[in-house]
Amino acid sequence: MSRPVTLFTGQWADLPFTEVCKLASEWGYDGLEIACSGDHFEVDRALSEEDYVAGRLRLLADHGLKVWAISNHLVGQAVCDDPIDHRHQAILPSRIWGDGDAEGVRQRAAAEMADTARAAAKLGVDTVIGFTGSKTWKYVAMFPPVSSDDIDDGYADFAQRWNPILDVFDEVGVRFAHEVHPSEIAYDYWTTKRALEAVGNRPAFGLNWDPSHFVWQDLDPVGFILDFADRIYHVDCKDTRKRFDGRNGRLGSHLAWADPRRGWDFVSVGHGDVPWEDCFRALNSIGYAGPISVEWEDAGMDRLRGAAEAVKYVREHLFDKPTAAFDAAFSNQK
């Protein structure tokens, strides 16, 4: 086996971790990208309870599963976000939300992300996937007009808040893979370059590549892999279907997922517009050997069917690059 196929557990946090392990094993996944949500992986317990991490590893082993990465998207979101409001209260642990004072929430979220690196190291994984939040996202519509100073301040704020967190990642030998995603400090090609530059291109800060967020923005997911080859630390597989027909808009019109009036929607892997073969070829070309993690987020398909179907699709379409022996033989034929 070359690259393992894992299931991201973020959309399964309503189920006990034992049940998710059982389902993933039955469907044929190699392991899990474990979210710090529900009872799946609790950072505070991982650091304070002597047998907690060993218990998680035993549960995985009992189901023939492994773990290569954990994710803490929800807490990471609160590190830089402005404003902090009721939406954050709905997604954060009560100990992070506290009294709801915005700066207090940001500081507690930052401390938790540093602890997430420590917990990941204790679990034996070297990658944490997550969001960063953003002080600049509220300006994305650009009206009333926003000055370049405001945008500069947003990236400076990101660097000021995340560099101390990344120092801890360096200390424990773990990398942070930021998911390039609308509402984050890096949400497209050029904001990704600027985010990397803001933290001095330090190796502790890399990228989680999820093509679904590129396709509906009309960005090239293949070119992104090639241009940021040294920063692709993790891969999430999620698909997007576009429906730009003159009425359905790119911004979604505040309509619910799967509403046919939306201009795009997330769909199960293989049902949308992501050019998966080209993407897998690009991952081969940059030498990516990490897990391929399925992220189920299709509001139009039952997840028990969708997740089982997705692992089969990935296995059928994921292929290794030619061996060194083949490359040598091919070169000799030229």
C-alpha cells in the first residue's frame, strides 16, 4: 500500500468515536483523520489524563485503523476571527468560549492550538489540519472601500497571533496544515502566497489541499498543487458541483446546502467538477506520500452511503507514479 485512504471525522462528531471507527473499518478505510470534536479527540484530556492517548490508539488498532493526522478547525477559526460572536459560541468548547469576551476567546483558542500540537506529538502524528480565522475576511466584498492598510493589518495580526503557536509546533516536531478556504486568512491563490510570506515561509506552516474550495471559485486545483508543492502537508478529498446558470450565484445567496437555487454545492467524491485524475497525477509529480482523506459533506446524499462509496472511488482512481525501475527502462527506450 502506498498512500493510505482515511476518513475525516469532523462531519461525524455526533456519533461516538467507537461507532465511527467501526463504520470506517467496515467500509475499508485505512485510518482516520481525527477531528478534535465530539468525543473523537479531546486535547485537554490528551494532555491531562495518563491513559487517554493510549486508549484512542487501542480503539483504532482494535478496528484495524491508523492515524496520520488530527484536525482542529473549529478552535483554530477563533484565533484570528473578527468579529467573534454567537457563531463561535456554537462551535467552541465552553472552556474556550468562557465569558465570550472576544479577545479572551482568541487568546484561549491560541493556547488550545498550541496544546493541539503537543497532543498530536503525544499521539504520534506529525500534522495538525485546521483553520486560522481571519481579520480581513469581513472586507471581502470591498464596500464600503477598505484601505490597503486594513489588509496589511489583518496579515500582521495573523502573523502576530500564529507565530507563537507555530513556535510550539516547531518545539514538538509537528506541522500545521492550513486549509485554504473562504473565511480564512488564505482562501485562494494570492492570499495563500501572502499568508505564507506573513509568517516568513516558515516550515511549520503549510497547507491542507482540498480541491472543492478551488473549483467553485474557478481556481485551478492542479496548478495549486504544482506551485505550492513544498507546502502540501495533507490532502482532503471533497468534490464540488457548479450550477452557474444565470440565476444561481457563486456566493450561494444565503441558501441552504443542496438547495437547487445555489450556484454550487459540495457533493460526494466523483460526482462533481474536480478533475481527480489530473489532481492525483499532480500529487504524484510532487512526491506527496501522505494520506488521502475523504471529507464527506454532501447534503444531498445519505452519509452512510456516501462515505462508503467515496473510499471505493478513491481507491479505483488513485494510482502510484511509475517505479524508479520503470522510469529507468522508459528513459533507455528514448
